[in-house]
Amino acid sequence: MAVTIDDVRKLASTLPRTQEALVRDRVKFRVGQIVYLAFSRDETLMGFAYPKEEREALVGSEPDKFLMPRRSDLRYNWAVVRLAAIDHEEMRELVLDAWRMVVPKRVAA
């Protein structure tokens, strides 16, 4: 069963300090001003915080699932995934890892 934005919302809403925002018709989840998840307008793609030095290997390992961010976002710790290509367990892992990148270590613990 494909992952939906509602599945992600259920998980993200349980994470401390997370806020949901609608920015230019796009749903984003952030901690303070730092965005760690963002959805395409059609809600088929999810951008997520990810170490930029590791993302080429991620995309290269499964190019049918993961994408590089758009050119303007290459400078950020960011990658993109097709929601239809992941299961709920993988979504959970991606969301939690992205969230851990933006919260203080004591909060993540």
C-alpha cells in the first residue's frame, strides 16, 4: 500500500517541536524555522533532510525511488523520494532521520 501525506502527517505530528505549515500551496513540516519535510503540490514527492555528502550514493543506489533535489536546493542537506515507491516502515525511517537532523540531540534522545 502506497504511503500518503496523511500517513506522514500522523507520524510527524507526534514528533516534539514539529509544526506543519502551508507555504505556496505546499505542505511542509519544520522545527522552528528549519524545514525537514516538504511535499510537492501534487503530494507524490517528499523532500526530506538528508546529508548532502551521502545523497548521490542514495540516489544512485535506487534511482527509481530517490531523486536529487532541484538545482536551487543542491546546497542544502536535502533529498527527494517518490511516496509511491516506499512502504510505511521506510517512510518512518526517513521521517525520523530527517527530524533528528534538525532537533537538538537531547530532544532526539
